[in-house]
Amino acid sequence: MNFGFSQLARCGSMEKAIKSFKQLENEDFRILATVERGMGSYEYVPIDYITKGYSKNVSEAISRLDRLHKLNLLVRWIGAYIGYRLTLSGYDILALGSLVSSNIIYAFGHRVGIGKESDVYDALTPSNERVIVKLHRLGRTSFKQVRRLRSYVRNKGGSWFFASRGSAEKEYSALQILFEAGINVPRPRGQNRHAVVMDFVEGDELYLIRELPNPLKILNEILDNVKLSYQVGIVHSDLSEHNVIVKPDFHVVLIDWPQWLPVKHVEALRYLRRDVSNILRFFERRFGVKKDLEETMKKIL
């Protein structure tokens, strides 16, 4: 674990964000946040919009904009007017700054996972507890597919930032409901913009495991958690061997909930059936454990 925001492992936009973190002042964060607000209405936010509410003089605001551009936290556009928009690093730094100021995280480590729609980083809380920070990155998938499946993307102007923020908010809300109901999910710690902070779970993803001492028992525990999730109104809708963690004590934790559906959703049962089918097929193929899909669905419902 690398302590402090100056020692992050070298990882793309996050590296750039952390490298810039200690160079920024409160006024810089204010300007970045103003640009973020303006992006709801503009592709590139005009200078006049940015400087309008700035408490200092306009020339200082323009100077700060120029420096933030050089730090790769803003993109500048010169056309009919001069405008700015956040880079991915700029959005990262706004989320991380808020998590730090809220005393949710204190230090960052290295990247521990990368997926088609997220990056996952090691981190510490102010009390030295190990957590992970999951940064949602919806731009890695087809935006048409994302819009079709996820209601929070609609009416947001096609912005990856807004889509990723909605994804994080949705996952965090599911984790809160599920964890409070006693379902085996990571404990949620906090959320800001596209970042979700949750407990670090020690273990291996199910698809990496070749042997289990009692695969039927583990399968039943997964299905019990699927059933409990359904009872509190939530369908995972993307469940497979890739988002089940088996801990050293051979209990399971279900992860990756941004695509969850409420049980009243018109597609909920179809996705529930797909979730259960994915898990049953994997256990039959990998461990030779067979369960009937229809009977399993009846027990869950």
C-alpha cells in the first residue's frame, strides 16, 4: 500500500489526477466544480459562465483555468467563444477531493482490478481500514447498449460523466439496501460522483477457482443470497462467476451491482432467470454439481 496522494501507482487518468492533487487550492476545486455544473448545459462551458460566480477577480480565474488546462484537468476549446470541459482526470480529482474532505478515504494504493465499466483501487480510511474505491467508467461499453438498459442515462445529453455518476449512485443505493438486509455484499462506505467506496473483500473471484471442498454448499449459499436479494426487491441482473468472491473461509460475497433491477421491473424475472442459469451452468461445468433451473427458480420466487 502506498500512503498519500503523491505515491499512486502509474495508472492513466488516475495517475494524472493524483499527481495534480497537491498542487490544487480550494479555488481550483471551485472552478472545476463550476465547469462540471456547466457541462449539464454546454458541451464546452463558456468562460463567462465560469467566472460569473467567482469571488476573486476575472483575471485570476482565467489564470487558474489556464493552469488547470496545463495540468490536463480541463480541455480548452476555442471557436465562436472560449470554453472548457472536464477531462477524465478532472472528474476523478473532484470525486477524490470530496471523499478526502469527507474523511471517507485518506490514502490511495494501486489498482487492484479493471473491468469493462470500472477501475478498482486499493485505499485506506483515516482509521487505517483497508477499502476499495470503484470508479465507474461507462464509456468503455456501447453507449447505445447502456442507454437501452439504464434509466439513469436518459436525458443526460449523452455525457459519460453523468452516466458514470448515475451508475455509481445506483450501485451504492443497492449496496446500502442489501447490506442492511444481511445479504453478503461489500459494506458500502461512501459515494461521490462516479466513485463508490466499499469494504475490501479478501478472496478470489469464483471463475479463478479450480477446486472447492464443498461446491454444493457454496452454490446453495450463492442461491440463498440471490433469493434474499429478491425478497428485498433487487435482482442483480448481471450475475456470473465473475462477480462472486469466495473468501478464505469459503463463504461468498456478491459484487458489481450497478445493473440491478427492481423486482417490479418488466424485465426482472428474465434477468433473474439468466443470473441463476449462469451460476448453475458454471457449477455443473466446473464442479459437476447439477441443479434443475425450474426448481431453483421456484425456490427463489
